Amino acid sequence: MASIFSKIIAGEIPSYKVAEDDLYYAFLDISPLAKGHTLVVPKQEVDYIFDQSDAMLAGHFTFAKRVAQAIRKAFPCKKVAVCVLGLEVPHAHIHLIPMNEESDVDFRKEHLKLEPEEMQEIARRIAENFV
């Protein structure tokens, strides 16, 4: 059975896409810690990030770097945090989170609840800056 992320990549479930190429897909987290919080996934379904081949893992992080650069342009911040965590979705994913303080990346804090129009605008701003 395909993961929710595979269904998002296939277009079976809607997402706020910010970037895509032949191998990777980036979309907004629907329960973000900050505006611009993005997930970057390989299109090939792999549960554990370190089960990817060396080439796929390197490509995953290289694609994530390009997305992080777009996030930083769209949402000026000190850094874009990189987190690999999560057991609830069996599909490797990288969280990219704009941050000005380390506490901005505390997954225990209350997550933002944004309207669809605002999510679309955030996705548009990041996509415009993706190179």
C-alpha cells in the first residue's frame, strides 16, 4: 500500500507543491512549525532515509539544499533548519524549517493553523525562488 506521500506525489491527494524534479518532490507541511516549513521527499518510496542508495541520498540532500535556498529568500531567517525525524509516515522525508532561534524547531510546541489561501501564497513565494 502506497504511503500518503506517494499519493501526494501521484496527485491522488492535494498538496502545496513548492518544487519538483524527476526524482524528488517538495511540498508544504500542512501542520507547520513556521511559515515556509517544507517537506522534501524522494519520489521512490523508501521508509528509512539511510536505506536510500548513496546517489539517491546525495541527490535528496542536494535537492533539499535548493529548496532551503528558496525558503530563505522567500522567508528571510537566520538559517533553514534541517530535520530528519518522524515515524508516522513510512516514506523518507526531510523537514526544512525557517528559523531565527533554536526553539523555532521544537516539534512539541503548538503548530500553526493556516488558511488554504495563505498556504497557497507561501508555496507560490517559495516556488518563485526555487532555482
